[in-house]
Amino acid sequence: MELNQYISSGILELYVYGALPEEESIKVTQELKQHPEIVKEVEEIEGALTQLSTAAAPYNPEALLYTLQQKITEKQKSGVVEHPAKRKRTNLVLYIGWAASIALLIGLVSVISDRNELRDSLETAQAKNATLEQQITDARQSAEKNKQLLEVFRDKEIITVPLGGQDVAPEAYAEVHWDEKTNQVYVDAKDLPTPPEGKEYQVWSLTLDPLTPTSIGLLSNFSEDENKIFILENPNSSQGFGITLEPKGGSETPTMEQLYTLGTVQSS
């Protein structure tokens, strides 16, 4: 059956009403997973039923029945004469019919509400599980990183270079721990001020004669990094290191007016 024919066949209304046999209801559920158009149609049917039931019985079906009774009474007073027995049977049928309709609508709204609440609960649970999984992953990665850093800082062959604050920020301070065997540099930047919006720190490897700076990376996501230790690659024969504040994304050459810290490698 084509999609449009399927939607207009009336089976989706029966599905929403809960009037389908279990086997057919399962088939509709499978179709919902495959066709967003069907999902949209079901949601529109549910919305229409909710509006209808709210309009017909907004939390007070007894009031509606009373209103209907008044309208029937007014019609009887308009001059239409009926046999008392017939009038009694007619009123009874009307009352029963309206009461059944209201009960059905309220029941359908309750079912739809329960389904929506269940759907929301499942989505909330899935989101919580995803967050928990991410937190576990982050904790494991953080633990592994801390272990790696501890091993590095205890290694006697690691070259530690203190970087003192410069004119633009005399209170700034950083340390570079350089592992020449792995070409990795561990930058401890906890005493650098948080960079302003649109700026980030850039680390430079320096040779001194002549003075030649080479970028080895950015201290990206500075505010989000709790321990403020950044791992960068440094394949250079460095004689010193400097950190400047640059526009986000970095610069090809250092902005010397924004030189925050500077230090040289001490000869052993």
C-alpha cells in the first residue's frame, strides 16, 4: 500500500484509539519507525483528539451533560410535542450517547497522555544514560592523563623550563616539561590568566641565535580544562619557550606586545 493510501486508510486513527488488534498495532509501530510522515500523522491525530476532548469536556464532563440537558429541555419547550414515553426514551439515548462519547474521549486523552509521558520518560532516561556514560569516559580519561603526567613529572630526564611573567602580565607564570625522547611538551598553565573572548594562548619553541620562534600549538579550551595542563608536540631543538596571547586560531608569528611568559632551557 502506498504511503498516502496507508495514511488515509483510517488505520492510524484506530491505532491511536487503541482499537486495533495486537498484531496490526505492532505492524503500525514498525511503520512508525520507518516513516517520519506516519509519525507526524499520528501526532496530529493525537493533538486533534486532545483538543476535541478539552473542548468537549475540560475537566468537567458533568457540566457538559448538564448543558446538553438544558439544550434538550429548551428544544422541548420550543413547541415540539412528543409522547412522554418517546421523549423519555429519546433523552435517555442522548444522555447515554453523550456520556459514552465523553468517557471515550477522556479515556483516549488519558491513553495519549500516558504514551507521551512514557515517551518523555524514555527520552529523559536515555539522555541521563548518555550523560553518565560520558562522565565515566571523562573520568577514565582524566585518571589516565593524571597517571601519565605523574610519570612524566617524576622522570629525571624530563627538561623543566620555568616561564616567567613579562611586561604585559608580570604575575603570569607557566612551566614547560619537555620530553625529548617522545617530542612531547607538557605545559602547566594554571597560573596564566583566563584569556578574553576571541583570544587564546599560543606556545612557541625558540632558538636564540638568531631568535626564531616556531609555533607548537594552542592552549585551546583553556576555561574548560580543569587542571590547565596541555600536551603539545615539539620536534624542534628548542633553546627556550614563550607563550603569547593571540586571536582565536593562532598567528603565524608571535605578537610580542602580548608576550605573557618566557623562559630558556638551562644547559645541563
